Amino acid sequence: MLLTIDLDSDKIENGTGVQFVCWRIGWRRENVRDIQDYAMKYQEDPCEKYQVRYRREKIMELMSSCRHETVLEIGCGMEPLFEYVKDYSKMVIVEPGDVFIQNARKKAQESGSNVVCIQGFLEEKTQQAKEACHDYDFIVLSSLLHEVDEPE
């Protein structure tokens, strides 16, 4: 199963009855592959935490009704999915950003989880991802399509 959530804007409830509208227009860059720039802007964007929470809730909702013993997470940001999903046997993360993959490795090591972290773009690390797990039950690609050079 492939779950793709790619939202450029969304209304998010903050628990007080106030809705925020988060826009990421203008965030796009000429060089969409500048991962260090992306990581910096990702961490600075005041709306990102709301978007992350919303996407995670939707992913968790879908995962609750689908088999997810072996999971491939493509792009984990600062909150890898294994922090929230506990009933998996193996999770593989493919993430190109230094700060994101280092964070995921540290959290995986601290938790003792069965997580394999692969640094790089999926299109360059497909073989490694296949070697890490031959049969994925669940693949997550969330809010990344706008970062792909040629998504067609």
C-alpha cells in the first residue's frame, strides 16, 4: 500500500477552536535538491509542526486499518514514524537530509527499535532499501512530491 499525502496548504485545529491556515507558497526553490536548505527551512517554518501533526494523524489513522509489520518511510523529517508506531517488526527509513537521518539514527539507537536508516534519495538507494527488507507491507511518502525533480 502506498500512502501519499502532499498538502501545500491546510487548515489545522490547534485545540483552542482557532484554525490556522499554513501556506508554503514561496518556499519552493530553484534547486529543489538543496537538502540542507530544505532542512533549515523545514525547521524554521512556524506552520510545519501543525502540518507534521496533521499528516501523522492521517497516516496513523490509515495504518490502524492496514497491515504494517514491515514499513518503508521515505523522508522522515524530525519525527520518524517509529516514534509513534509500535506494532511493527521492521522499519526502514530512506532520508537524504543530514540533520533528519542523524536524528532518526539517534532515536532508533536510543529506543532499541528494529529500524534501518539509509541516507540518500530513494531513487539512488532503491537497491539498499530492497536489501534491508524484501517485502514491505506499508510504504509512507508524505509531503515530498513537491521536492521531486520530475515526479511524472
